[in-house]
Amino acid sequence: MGNMELNIMKAGDLLVSSANTLPSWGIRVGTVSCVSHVAMAISSSSVIESAPTGTYPKSLSDFLKDNRRVYLLKRPVKLSPHQDSLLQQSVASIQRDGYNLPRSLTSGFVRFGFGFWLVCFLIVNSTLIFYYDAPWFVLAGYNFLMGLLFLVLYTCAWPERFNRVIDKLHFPKIMKTDVEKHFCSQLVMELDEIIDGGLSKGGIKIHELRPKDVQRRAKNLGYVRRRIKPPII
């Protein structure tokens, strides 16, 4: 698509993007997606994002400079004055240094882990039952181990749950996840939940969403995706 007027963006819209950097390539390959980052618009000319430098607002022009390809996901319904007020208040209070890289990586690994678990569970059980006619204690032992693996994945899927387990088991506090720090898609979902924007509702919350998941959920809710480019000067 051609160049767009930058004033079409409104508070509550989303921007998904990719960049010519190694982390961006890694995220796109790991999630099998064309996007590696997501941010939320807080006005017609600025966004808030969680990046390695921290969670801070950024002008749209700077956001476009930092990313190779950017798509605007326009909300089907404009934010109400109350929702916009909640968003601005949250933006003012949520800013901080630091990026939660471990939490970001966990969201990707857990998603892969659940998929791998399901494939192994179905294939190995089918093979043991129909091909090897395995005795019951072999099946019981294998499924017990798979149950433990599922429990580990389930515990790691949400940081609050993981932190509670660490406390109950009296493990070192250094193992706990810093829930005050964000990564990009988790920040967007947290803000959406605060303003009751709809993205955080519905669906089975197995793990924290990745940029790819946020984009898919937005499109299912009627967000319109358009390519956005810097204006030609």
C-alpha cells in the first residue's frame, strides 16, 4: 500500500511490526509469524511500547523509524471518553525502565511446550497401545511423567502462578518473575484489560500472548489491518 496520513490512528489502536534485527528475526522464526512486536496507540501521534529500553511512550514517527514494516490495527469502535481517560492514567503510571526478557521467552517456550506435549502424548500413547501392546504399568508410568510435564508447563505459563509456587515451596526469591516489568504483547493485553477493550476477553488463557496471538485476536474482533509508512518529505 502507499503512504498514509498519520492522523488516522486513534487511542486504543494497535501497531504490529517487524525490524531488521536479530531479536526480531528470532521471534518471527520462533513464532512462525511476520510480526515480532506490538504496541498500543495512546493518541493520533504517539504510542506506548515495551522495548529493551523500558516501557515508555514514543512518537509515531520514531516508532516508524525503528521498525522496518509496520501495520496499524484499527479498532472497530472508538474508545469512549472513560476508556481513554483510563488509558492515559495507566500510561502515566506504568512507565518504567527494563524489559522482561525472561517473561517474553517463557511465553514462546510454553506455547511450543504445550504443542510438543500434545503431539508426544497422542503419538506415544497410540504407539504403545496399538503397535507394542504395552502392559498397563508402562502406560501408567509414561502418562504419570507426562502429567508431571504438563503440570510444569501449566505452572510456568503465568508468572503470578509461578511466583506463588516458588513461595509455597520456599525456593530462592531470585527464581521469581518480576511482574512489574513488561514485554510488548503482555503490556498491550494489560492495558486492554484495564480499559475493557475486548482483546483480553474470551479464549482459553493457557499462556501469555505473543505479538502473533494479539494480532490474530484483534483481527477476529474486527480490527482492520493497514500498512503504515512514514510520509514522503
